[in-house]
Amino acid sequence: MGDLLKQIQSPSDLRRLRPADLILLAQEVREEIIQAVSKVGGHLASSLGVVELTLALHYVFDTPRDRIVWDVGHQTYAHKLITGRRENFRTLRQSGGICGFPRREESPYDAFGTGHSGTSISAALGMAQARCLRGENFKVIAVIGDGSMTAGEAFEGLNQAGAMEKDLVVILNDNELSISPNVGALSSYLNRLMTGQFATRFREEIKNVLKKVPAIGGSALKWARYAEESLKGFFLPGLLFEELGFKYVGPLPGHKIESLIETFRNIKQLSGPILVHVLTTKGKGYAPAEKDPVTFHGVGPFIAETGEICKPKGGCLSYTDAFGQSLVKLARKIPCLVGITAAMPQGTGLEAFAAEFPDRFFDVGIAEQHGITFAAGLAAEGFIPVVAIYSTFMQRAYDQILHDVCLQKLPVVLALDRGGIVGADGPTHQGLFDFSYLRHIPNLVVMAPKDENELQHMLKTAVSCGRPASLRYPRGNGWCGFLDEEAQEIPIGRAEVLRPGRDLVLLAVGSTVKPAMEAASRLEKWEIDSAVVNARFVKPLDGELIASLATQCRRLITVEENALQGGFGSAVLELLEEKGISGVEVKRLGIPDVFVEHGPQDFLRHKYGIDAEGIVRAAQELFKIRNAECGVRR
């Protein structure tokens, strides 16, 4: 760790340095981020891109009295290092360590908790309004990337902020990338040819020319104003924001720290809505990340000296790759099948699909709501859209799923990657709610595969069923180790018995099927003969099979990697009630009423009792087995 960084316990220490010293400090901060992330993984390229911007903001503004709201928050590693978390920084994203995103509970410098994009301007405006209502006087700054500017909520916030004319600073961090390369008209607009010094100089020259136009005659004045607006609209990226009521400043070079400090000192004296456009390089200062910012956006452990990523030993095909390969195979046979994602073609496994079927692939940007309704429009015209979005981000499109897809019975396939416990990214990214927020929607099929091979069969089923369908699968590798040559349809609502048993039914779905099988084998030690059922469908349930087994065995454990409230286990309880089946002991295993913190997936599954050991323990409780030496008590 560098000598300057060791001196920084808080931004007050930072402000004692000379601006010139901050250049060396920026190098030390970058090195510490690279070394830490190389060991534990994390969001590298985005954090490296905002080091100078972060130092300049804390240098000029009186944080934490002045509020900085970071959009998404995956760029806040430099922020964490200089706000009292330097000594714990290498616990980043580890169980019990510091979070990879801003957390209000973690530090007073984290003004607002984030993890999903597009929220910063709305939150910052709310804080600015609260400041006015209390008669206080402090600055509020929202830092948002150009990728997050594709989110509709960002423009909703800009629209109100400009109309309310509150004292608010929005920093637009423009690096031409979100996670994957940005898409859409706005991104093209922000990255036009006329940026940097030329754009600023051109605007000043236009103003000087217009000042010399004689102020006589209405036509001359009208022409002058028209010429100014037309030329500004053609050349200058700030017109959009000026029309929304913001004073526009920039574009500024985002890695020249003294220039940033001077600009921030100037705008600190201004009032009203101000947008500062800063141009940065994602991955700045680390050649591998600058060369490949997509891979180094969210990266696992790597060798810091070379940038070589440490690949896990062995392992089967990942669920994401199995999905991507299966979708390509289906698309070769089904011309009306299209693929859609929200700014994550690589993360959702759609890169191969996009390469082979470029005319049938659509990246809508960070706009999940639009993506679902866009898919509904395609489906209304006879296409079969497959929308691949992480479970945690699909939450943002709930109304569109309900209103635009399911109400109209349109055959849109929702492919929910990262369903269940995600791990190190923590509570903002755990995919633990999709069973609950989807299964109560009429007309929707909800399913989850036990392994990567069943995933391809479920995808075939979803594409072929002619109705809305969701398919959720976990982060990480599968476990069966193969894919059948041809995908086959699975009868809707049909479960499968993987192991017969007379004493206990282990009714599992998705990623919990494998630990249920392991638990059944362990329970033989206590002479508990356990049936294992791969439910496959959360909706519709295989009511006939479940009712039959429950009646025979009278003891049933449901296992799911989802919130217990409204999830798979709740659906089973509702089924037993509907069928009038009583006298059955039911134990539901899943995630209780908490937000799951960051940590390794296996650790968290063990913590919440949804691994093999947790299932065995639940069975012992049902059979009142208190220690390993006791016999079975039925």
C-alpha cells in the first residue's frame, strides 16, 4: 500500500493534501484496488475509471455533510478506500466483510444504498427536497454513468429535477460502456464527434458571433436565436439537458484531477440543477482492464501482474452457457425465435446467439421494463421472444410481465439467470424472490431445472408451449456434465420421482434437487426411506403426484432457493388445503424473511439450511431424532 494512501482515514485527511499530491494518490488507490480485486474478485474496470473523479469530489465537497449518491455503486471502491474502510478493504465481498456496493449501514459516507441502475437522480432529488423542507444548506451530488442513463427512471428524475429547479448536481460519467457496450440513441448522442475541448470552444465561438449580430429588426434577432439553437442542437451534447432545465458543464477530461477540482469548486458556488459531463476510460490505469473492460467489469480472482483470470478447476458447463448453446440450437430450427437482453449479452450467454442471428438479437440497454413490453409487441406479431435477464433485475419489470405479457397470454419466455443465491454481490443481487413474484400471475408457467441438461428441455418446453413461461436457473456450473443431443418437451406441470420412498417425501425444485438426493442417501443411516421428487414446475404443480405421496408418507419437506413467503413451499401448502388433505406434517426449507448478505454461495446455502446437511437436520426434527445414536421414532 502506498505511503499517501496509508495517511487517509477520511476525506478530511484528503483535503490536507495539495492537488498535485492527488495524482500520486490516485496511482496508489488504483494499485490497492487491483491487488484486492485480484484476490477476491469484484467490479474492477468501473472502479478504476472513476478514481480521479472520486478524489476530486471528496476533495471539494464537504462529505458526508454534502451527500454523494452513486448510481448502481459498482464504481465505489476508491470511495470506500478513502472513507474509513481502507484497513478492511481486502475483506471486500467476503462474508462478514465490506459490501461491494454502497450501504447506509456501513458508513455515513454512503448516503444511499444502491445496486440497481438508474436510481441516483431520483434519490438525490428526494434528498435535495428534504434539505429544503428542513431549511438546511448542503450539496447533493448524483454520480451516474452513461449506461445507467438508458434506464427510464433516470429520465424521470431528470424531468422532475429540472422542473423543480432544486439545487442539485448530476455528474454524468461517460465512458461509453455500462457492462457491455452501450446501445440506443442516447448513447450515440452522448458520444458524438463533437466532444472535449473542440465542442466547448465551438459553443463560445458561436456565442461571440451572435453577439456581433446587430440587434435591429425582429427578423435578425429571430435568425440569431434560431441559428444558435440549431447549431447547438447539431453539435453539442448538452442541449438535451439544458432543455430539461439543467445548466450543462462539459465535456470534461475525467482523469485530469486538477481540472476536475477547479470545475467542482466553481459549480459549488452555483445553484439550481447542474449537469457535469465527465469523460472517463473504464479500466483506466490497468492495461488488461482498459483492453477488455467487459470481462473486467465483474471479474473473479486473477493474476494482477498479467491480468490472467484464474479459472476454476474442472467443473461442468455453466447454466448460462448451457442456456446460450440451447437457444442457438433452437433458433436454427425456429425462424420466429428472437433473443432479447438488457445490456448483458455476455452475462446472460447470448453472445453466440447475437453472432449467429444478428437480425434476431436485441439489446435494449438497461431498460428491463421496455424490454418486456418490446417482447410483448414482437409476440403479438407472431414471434417467440426469449428475454434473458438476471432474476434480481427482472423484478423491475413486474408490471410489464403482468399487464403486457400475461394478461394478453402472449408467448414470451422469461429466462431468469442467477436465480437463487448469487453470492458475493450481496442483497441487491440475490435472485431469491422470482418464484414469489411470478407464481401468482395468471396464465404464467413457472419452472426451474434440476441440472443443465434439464435446462435445455425446459427451454424447449417454454418456447413451444404457446403461452407466457418463465425459466429460472442458478449462477455457476451445472452438475450432470452433459447435454442431450436433442431437446425434448416436458409435459407442463409434470414432476418426476427420482427416488421412491415410504417414510418421507423430499419435494425439491431447481438447484435444491441435488442436495435433496444427497440428503436422502444420508438419511438411510437412520432407516428413513425418503422419496425424492424433482417438482420441475412451481406453477402448475403436479397436484396428483404430490397429493398421492403426501397421503402415503404423511411427512413432507419442501426445499427451494427462494423466499419462503409466497414461494414453492407455500404453493404446496395451498395445494394440500385445496385438496382437503390433512394430517400431513410439512416442513418448508428456504430463505426466511431477511435480505441475504454477501458471501460464498455454499456458505450461504449452509447458513439457511438448504444444503444436504440442512435437509437432513430438518428430517431429523420431523422424526424427533435427537442424536446420531437414536433409532427412528415414528
